Amino acid sequence: MALIRTENLSHTYSTGTPFERVAVHDINFTAEKGEYVGIIGATGSGKSTFIQHLNGLLKPTTGNVYYDGTDIHESKKHTHDIRFKVGLVFQYPEYQLFESTVFDDIAFGPKNMGLPEDEIRERVYEAAGFVGLGESFMEKSPFGLSGGEKRRAAIAGVIAMRPEVLILDEPTAGLDPQGQAEIIRNIMSYKATHGATVLLVTHNMEEIARNVNRIVLLNKGNIVMDGTPAHVFSESERLSKLGLAAPKASLIAAKLRTLGLPLEQDIYTLKRLRKNLNELKGESGKLKAENEQHEIMAGQMNRPPVLQQEDVTGQMNRPPVWDANDGGEQHA
Amino acid sequence: MLKDITLGQFFPGDTLVHRLDPRTKLILMVVYITALFMAKGFPAYTFMLAVLITCLAVSRIKPKAIFRGLKPIFIIICITVILNIFFIRGETVLFQYRAIVITQEGLITAVFMASRLMMLIISTFLLTYTTSPITLTDGLERMLSPLKKIKLPVHEFAMMMSIALRMIPTLIEETDKIMSAQKSRGADFETGGLLKRAKAVLPLLIPLFISAFRRADELATAMESRCYHGGEGRTKMKILRFASRDFVALLFGACIVAAVVLLN
Ligand SMILES: Nc1ncnc2c1ncn2[C@@H]1O[C@H](COP(=O)(O)OP(=O)(O)OP(=O)(O)O)[C@@H](O)[C@H]1O
Ligand SMILES: [Mg+2]
């Protein structure tokens, strides 16, 4: 049975005023246990509105939301309990810190769950560990932390409730590449340890390409695509019509394909692209016919110390590097 | 949700009332309220009501919006009605049970008071629903500008008011957001005793204050970097000008007062 299921979920803001607006329309969505789903969509497409239904913060104007088979609005108490199972990290969560120490702030959720003191302590330390905040941070004031540290403290505040489903609304927005990679790793390690289901809202396609195993695309409040990254990213034209762009790697691969390189269809990470190109290079002795074109490509792909370095660190989202090298032609 | 508060909210539109100069509307509102207090007796009240309904119809304000706006003051209206019914002792007794006496005069006064109160509030809606806060403060500033001669900081007051008005929706939105975030972590703002609820508000207030200060700071910086230095020598992009419709409207205001005097 699906862990989370929405049934004809619609939400209208400010009903009955001139500002009335349908933010989410007739969404039927399911997520199985252990899935890692990426939710993408242009600004204002209803992503934040949609995810706030999944832990009962917003009530559907019409339709229902089920968690583990039960309607989450069955009773007030039930909705309240669901919030501990479906942890929601808001956009810019660092603005919601309020306690005098990081420890107390992370402990806020577990305390509300009514857990005993030692269990709270254990969970707080575990959560802080997941996001890489050491002991030394525990007694600091959250307001004295850097932006990235605050963000991680806020995420720990949700993780400390050990939710079975972790939903994050643009958790990496406004951080530097290293901070972004760290947060994504933190989420991965929580997921791996607790077998949690993760829903990640993001505008960063590279990020989503490397991590999730399913992508849901929202447009104007409707789900317009739902499938594997390979499937979704293969339709780069449709994506750009919806105000989004496929990851650089899949755009480059598409371009190379039009130039005659027989690359595989499901390329959307640089790692994969590089591997495929190297495979082709191995065969190139035999494929004399394509020799000329291939030389150009191989030359281009060998140039960058960038690519090799990226392979080592596992960080591939450095758009500026690609922009500089390819001069935006990948957007063609 | 908090967002649904409509008291003092502006509904954009393009009707005659929307296009009137804010000063005209301010004057008309004062005139209308004065006339309302002058009105005595059934004919005058009916007339005032008819005027109000006509204006509402012209400005295309939905009845729904009016009812929603009246909701917060519903209790006050009820108290007024109850006090008047039970404590005004007239000649014609309609109902008596021990110390409780209801007289016709009390009943009539109650109805008049309640309708006066409602008409008063609704007439202010007519102003705030059809005038954007910025235009409104602009109008106020222009009307009060003679007071600058006696060294009253009119411009500063107007600027403070427009910033405050501008910030209300932002702060409400912010409160909503922080509330949602804390609710996601199991905060409970709805149940429990007074002490428990007061405690639950704390996680709200701290982030809210911090963000309000941050916003104020950012706004000050933004204003300064655009060389704001007070009202001295400052010109307007949109200069308020009375149009012929404003004169007609003011004439209409004078007619209301005259009519009320006659009907009394
Ligand atoms: N509290 C609200 N009141 C009224 N309208 C709202 C509210 N929140 C969102 N909306 C509207 O609903 C639509 C969907 O908003 P939502 O925040 O869900 O989009 P989003 O996909 O999360 O966008 P972003 O990528 O910018 O975060 C938008 O058009 C927005 O204007
Ligand atoms: Mg959003």
C-alpha cells in the first residue's frame, strides 16, 4: 500500500475574494515507502502548496490525503500525530529558529512528542550528527551561527522527530555549492539509516538528477510529468517550455547526439556522460567512419581538469564552469 | 487563517469610486459620518442607508466582503443592541418579567444604534476597500500639509503610516509561515489552557520580531541607498489633482447633509 496518497487534491487560496487563486488542481499522487522523489516546477507552480497538504498543514479545498491508508484529517489529534511522521522542512527554515541554544531548538519537536528526557537527548545528538553539527554547537545560540549552519540546525530540528517521510522545500536554496552538496549528503545519510521516504522540492536540476529515483513535475498546479529522471529529462524541449531546463549533462548529450555521436538515451549526470564517452573512445579505433567528429569531442571532453576533479569530489553542480566552457550553446 | 482578515483591505477595481481623489473620499467619509450622527428618525435613516447602498453598488464591492469585514465588530454590535434593549426605559412596555423590562422605545433605539454603527463601519469600508493604502496616505499628507507651517512633521507621519500599512500584510504572511513551521514540529496553538497557549506563542514571537527588525533594517538601507532624506524638496511621481468628478462628488456630499437636515 502506498505510504502517502492524495486523491483529487485541489487547493484554492482566498476563496470568495478578488484574490482567489487555484494553487493546486486535482492532484493524484502516491509515494511508496523508501522512495526518493524530486518535485520540480516553475515558480508559482504550486509545489509548496502541495507539500503542505502532506502533513496536514493545509486542508484540501476538495479531495483527500491519506497516510498509510488513513485520512490525515480524520481527527485533530490524528493530524497532529501525522506531523511527527511526515517531517516538513520549510523554505528558508533558518528564519524559524527561536530557542536560546541549538540543542533546545532541535529538541523542540521531540519535546512536543512527549518523549522522555534521555530519548530527547539521544535524538538531538543523532540529528545533529546527521547534519554535521558537532558537540561544540549544542550550547551555542542559533543566532550566532552562519547561514549554512543555521539551515542545518533547522533541518536537524525536523530530523530529530525521526519522521518516516522527510519533505524538504528547496533545502539548498541560497547556499554555496559546498554547502548544497553537504545538505544533500545529510539527507541521504538520514534516508539510508532510517529507510525514510524523501520528497525533495528543488530548482536545481543537477542536484535532482544525481539523487532521486523519480521526478514529479508540476505546472500551474497540475502534475504534468511523473517518472524516472531519464524519462523526464529526455523531454528537454517540453521542460524548457514549462520554464525549466534539463541538467547540463543531458543537454550536452543531446547536442552530441545531433552531431552524430551514438550516445545512450538515459544520460543526465556528468558521471554517466563521461563514462559513456570513454566507452565510445575505446571503440573509436573500430569506428573509423565517425573518427573525425569523435576526435573533436574527445578533445573537448579531455580538456578539463574540472571534470576529473569533479569526479573525485562527487560534486558536479558547477554551472559556471560549464557556462564558461560551452558559452551557453548547450541551451540551444 | 490569519490571512482572511479583511479589515482595511484594498480591493483593486476601476469604478467611479475607485477613481475619485483620495482626498475627496476622505472628506466624503467625514461628511457622511457627520450626517449619520445628525440623522434622527426613520426617514433620515432610510435615506442614509439608500445613499450607502448606492455607493456600494457603484463601487462594486461584494456583499460577502462587507459581511466578512463586519465579523470582527459583530460582538460590539450585539452588546450595543442588548444594552439598549434592556436599559432604556420608555413608556410602552412590551414585555416584563420580574426586573427585566423591554420597552418599545428601547427596541427602537437599539435598532437605530445598531444600524448607525454598521453604516458607520461600512462607510469606512467604502474608503479603504476602494483606495490603496499608498494613495490614502498620500491624500492624508496633502490634506494635512498646511500643518507643516506650524512645524508638524506631516510628511514623516505619512511615511510612517504608509510603511506600517505596507508591512501589515507582510507580517501576517510571515506569522502564518512561522506558525506553519512550528506546527510542523508539533507546536499546538489551538488547544490547552491560557498558560499553555501563551507559552506556545513564544516560538512565534521571537522569529517574528527578528524578521521584523531585519526587514526594518533592510528597508532603511534600501531607502537610504535611494537617497531618501525626508520630505524636504521631495516631489511626487503622481500628483493628486481634483477632477470634475471630485467636485460633483463633493457637491453630492453637501446634498446629503442638506437632505438629512430637511428630513429631520
Ligand atoms: N498564502 C497564499 N495566499 C494566496 N495565494 C497563495 C498563497 N501561497 C501561494 N499562493 C499562490 O499559489 C500559487 C502557488 O504557490 P506556491 O508557493 O505553492 O508555488 P511554488 O511552486 O512553491 O513556487 P516557488 O518555486 O516560487 O516556491 C502561486 O501563484 C501563489 O501566488
Ligand atoms: Mg515554494
